Amino acid sequence: MSSKRIVLITGANTGIGFETIRTLLQSKGPYHIIMESRSLDKGAVAISELEKEFPSTTSSLEVLQVDIVDDDSIVKAFQSIKDKHGVLDVLVNSAGASHDFNPQNYNPEDIKTLRQNFNKSYDVNTTGTHVITHPQGVPSAGWPKPFTGQAGYRSSKTALNMVMLNWHWLLKADGVKVWCISPGFLATGLGGNPEQLKEMGAGEPRQGGFLIKQAVEGERDADVGKVVNKDGIQSW
């Protein structure tokens, strides 16, 4: 087994991932850096550039073909790491994508494309990052966990806060008011058995309805563009 720390960096043949490798190659390390790239050819070109720039580095490089929105690709990649190295010491999630519309070419009637592009960005930046971080057969400290949390629900709600803010900036000049309402922990059907949730301290669903009524009737106008709850403004 290598004495070098094994580092996997996603989206590493360009951008911040590439610059992270450059920085590590200048460090005393030593590291074995696995450059994740969707294209083996582009990854090989990037590694060639780095080897020419840092001929005396004590670290080493390897390209690994992975597409973080392709589950089979992720499983195959981690199996390769397990077989070759037996361990992964550091994972750097650097892969990212933006599939938002160019406003000049935006067609407000094209709802299908709007959804597809939004989901593509989320799939790479959030879902893909979550999935590739999940242990994939390589030994992981403290794993398995009895409960991994509600990452999907929680991250989607946090994303909704940013969607609200985007709409606020887009529409405020038109006099349109936008908020996010954070009703808190309430005993709704969304969370399972309402009676059981009440035993856990959940409030009545009407509390959420009251907050929305306040926004509709102008009582929360001072908080436009914010996430509001029963106590005022909620940080996020």
C-alpha cells in the first residue's frame, strides 16, 4: 500500500479542481492524486500539463473516468480505487455545473426545458456530490451509520431559500413580494403519523397557515425577501 495520502478530486481536469491539484503538487505531501474527469483524453492532457510544470514533485497523478450523475460510473470508480489503493484518504468535491438559461434566449413558454436545466444543475452540484460522498465500498471510518439524516429533504428546502431570493431580486422592481415561510416542526402528514409527531413536540398545522395569512395580509411586508418564522426572520 502506498505511503502517499490518496486524494480524489472531482471535476479536476479544469477550474478549481485543477488548481487544487497544482497547489498540492507544490506541497511537500506526498500525495497520490486521482484526477476525476468525465473524459479520459481531457484528463490525460491535464495531467501531462501538470507533469511538465512540476517535474520535481514528490506527489503522483492518476486520471479516473467518473461522471458524478452516473451511478454505475461512481460504483465502478470506487471499486477501482479499492482494488488499486485499498483506501481513500481525502475526497474533494469540486465538480460543478450551471445549466441555467441565457436570458437572451429564454422562452418563458418552454417549461419542460426550464425543469430539465434546473434539475441538471441540482443533479451535479447537490445530488451528485451527496452520492459520491456516500461510502461506496472503500473502508470508511464510523460507517455504517444507523441513520444518515434527511439530506434530500433538508438540502432541497435550503435550495428553496435561494430560489426565493432569486425571485425576490427578479420581481421586486415590479412590486411583487416574495418570502419563504418557515412554519417550524408541525404535525402534518408529510412527516408521517401526526399524532406521533405531536408526542415529539410538533405544533399544530394551523400555525403554518397563520404565518402565510400574515404574509398575504401585509403583516410581514417588512420582511420581504427573507425566510420568516413565528419569531421573526430565520437565518440560513
